[in-house]
Amino acid sequence: MSLLAQYCPRVEFESHADFAANFKINIPADFNFAYDVVDVYAVREPTRRALVWCDDAGKEKIYTFADLSRLSQQIANWLVAQGIKKGDMVMMLTKGRYQWWTLILACHRLGAIAVPGTHMLKKKDLLYRFEVTEAKMIVCAEDAALIKEVDAAIAESGRQIVRASLNEKFAGWQQFDEETAAHAPSFPRPTGDAATHNNDMMLGYFSSGTSGEPKMVAHNFVYPFSHILTAKYWQNVIDGGLHYTVADTGWAKCAWGKIYGQWLCGSAVFVHDYTTFNALDTVEKMIHYGVTTFCAPPTVFRFLIREDLAKYDFSGIKYAVTAGEALNPEVYSQFDRLTGLKLHEAYGQTELTVSVATTPWMQPKPGSIGRGLPGVFVTLLSLDTGRPVEAGEEGEICLRTQPELPYGIFLGYYKADELTRSVWHDGYYHTGDIAWADEDGYLWFVGRADDVIKTSGYRVGPSEVESALMEHPAVLECAATGVPDEVRGNIIKATIVLTKEYAASEELKKELQEHVKHTTAPYKYPRIIEFVSALPKTISGKIRRVQLRQESKS
């Protein structure tokens, strides 16, 4: 039986209204996920499956909670032997390797701050992160190119950083499994000054950096509780089931979908440690291992619907959800037709948990991110007046922070108090994202406030244009931006990556423009269209519209 009922007075609800009015999490003092969740399962149900891992080479590992408890205690002892203590930062650039789960639990045990990151970081990125975090240790996947970048960054920084590599040995690096296996599998819960407390920093994620240097987002030890909302009431995970979220361990989406909420709700997590994403390989792995619930960004579903899914049996997958960018209604319809699964959308940020979602009691509206969740206090505020907007009006997605804090909200930006105050003030956290609500209370994402295009007196969200374009079979990916215009203020430009069946031409540009005019309001059509082989993206895969705007001006 899951631990959910231990922390939530009510788990089942009759409607979204019942859920909104009566959901509550009872958060105990000095909660620590490693001791109070993983170790509790290890004692009560030692053989309960926690992690199912596989890679492209055919390797697999299946861990129980007893396994994770034992291994993470060994690693905690190793961390202490390396001089790591409460409050020290440990950078984790581990790709999809299974050691990520045991290492992060070990960090939680002694109160070290885990700082996951992507393996795609270069020397410049690492130097910036070393300066911000003052990391005492870095653990990396067995990637020679990554090891080289880390060595160069450490040498230039002049810092003393303990280095450990997974699965292979490198000069100057400890070999993680070999070193940790030599330590005792028992690590008593720290007491006194070494004990962890609810408001201590537990986890630090660097944001995507879509509009500047990445910001380090600090989360505390009660952050895992907020993902009960993510796992139980959005992803709809099943006690005893197997959940798969497509996400790199370097990004906050991994915390959303691969550890905290899923385990609190009794679901094991599935990890496919792939080298290159392949849609059909993903489907085959999910069906082979018996995945019961599935979460992926819309990009993955766009790839999936272009494959022959009819030959696969999707009956074992009970629920599928998506978030991270706007979902095109055509993708929703096609995936539903091919699999019988209706995608439930949601919205959140690295700074938050899932804040808006299509819950199990709601009929999905394709393109809507859903409704605000209980205990998160979402409201839309006018950019002009700062007051709540009416239905149909656009406003900034904000979270009320007084008299109590929303579930899952971050502590602030690490070492950046002024930046924190710029988004968290006057009793609200300001997300910088624009949306509008319909008469049923469903929210519809428009875009980042900086990305909204003002043209001829109209405000156009890039997702509105992109959604229309994505309905055309020629469009694989696209981004809409504003280009300065003397008459209209701005005109809309679409930068498009074509599917392999189409070639760039003036005729296709006109066809796409007419398509948008007939799909949405005519004033939203792109007056400029540029075909490119790839869109500029952050290392987390988000489109860098700021770069596209800068390139249009130059």
C-alpha cells in the first residue's frame, strides 16, 4: 500500500470541485524523503518494485526499495568520506544512468544539496555553475567528451572538486560503483546540527536560460510532497503500476515524473536510458516492460503520430499526459484516434510544481492547460493594473503567496535576492507567462510575456500562430516571433522546420499563410516565413525565441 494516505486525509474525490475544496497535505516536521519514504517502504514492503531501468544495449536493472535504501546508505557513507557534509553542493551530470536515483537519495540523507544538470554542458557553462554553486563534488556519466569539458573547467576555475565517474575509470577520477561499494550499507539519520529541516535547501535546478544566464532555482525538503499533485491527480499513476516520464535527469521534469510523487503514490518509475530518442523504440520499450501511465512533451507525441501505431497494443497504458509547450489539437486528436488515449495537459515551472492541470474529473479541451490545482492558489493578473482579469481576458499566471505558501513553490533564486524580489512581490509570485480563462475556468496558455507579439493593436501569443501552423502536414516544428514594422508596430514571422516530405518554396509559403488565415483570426497570419533546418534551442530543448528575434533585427 502506498504512503499517500499517511500524508493526505483524503485521497479519492468525486469531482474537480470536491478535489479543489478538500485536498490537503499534512506535512510533518523535519521530513526527509530518503528516510520517511524510501526507508519506510524498505521496511514495510522490501520487495516492492521502485525502479525499472533499461538502455539501448539491452541491459536492464530492476531495483526494489530495499535495494535503493541499502545502496543510498552506502553512497552517503562514501560522500562523508569525501568530506561532503550538510549544505555542500554535489553536481550530478549522469545522463539517464540508474546511479542518479541512489546518489540523489544519498545526498538527501546527509543534507547535501543535489544539483542535477545535463551532460551537454560545455566548459563555459560549467565555469558559471561552479561559481554559483561552489560545488564540492561532481559525478558524471562515463562520457569522455563530458569528462574532458569538466576537467578543463576545473583546471581553469582553480577549485578543489572531488570527481567521480560512472561505469568507467578516467585519470584523476574515482570510479563511482567501485568506491561506493566499499562502504557500509548503514547510515544513521543525522541529529543535532547535522539534521535536515523542512526549509533547508535540498535541491537546486538551473533554469533553461531562454532569455539570459540560467538561474539556480532552490527547493526545500518538503518539495517532494507537492508532486503528489503531479503524480496522483495529473499523471494518474497507479499504486503498484509503472510510470514513464520522458525527461533527462538534468532537468526538473525528472523530479516531476521520475521519483518523488510517483513513489509517494506507490508507482514504480521506468527509465529508458537512450542514446538518441526514437519514437517506435520508446513504444516498444513501454509495452515490453508494462508501463501503465505515460508523460511526454508534445514534441514526442508529434513524432509518435507520424508512426504506424496501429500494430501496437496500447491497452496496458491507462493514462497519458503532456506538458512543456502548447499541444496542437490535431496532435491530440490523432493520438486519441490511434491509441484511445486522451492527452491531459498541465502547466508548471522549474520554480513550481504542476500548478494548472487537466485532472481526472475534467473533460480535456485540446490546447487548454486545465484548471488551477488546490493549495497552489493560481490567479490571472492584468499586466496593466495588477488586478484579476475577467473570463476571456489575458493575464499573467500568478500564484498567491499570502497568507500561506503554495505547494511546491521554490525558496528563491540562489544567491540572487534581487532577482527573486523581481518576480515575488506584493503577495504574489509572477511567472511571466500569459494565459486566459474561458467560462468553465479552463486556462489557455498564450506565451511568455516577453514573447507576446503586439501587431496592429492586437496581442498575439506565439502558440496561437504555431498551433495553426502545426496543423499543416508540411510543418514539423515552428516558432512565431515579432519583427519590428513601422506601420504595424510588429509583424509576425514564422520560422519553420519542414517535414521530410516537403521542400521549401515560395508557393509553400503562400499556402501556409492561407492555411493560418483560414484556421485562426486572419490578423494572426505570419507575413514573413523562413524555412530552416533546425530551430535554436536551449540545452533543455526549449526554443530560444529571443535569439530568433535578435537574428531578425540584425
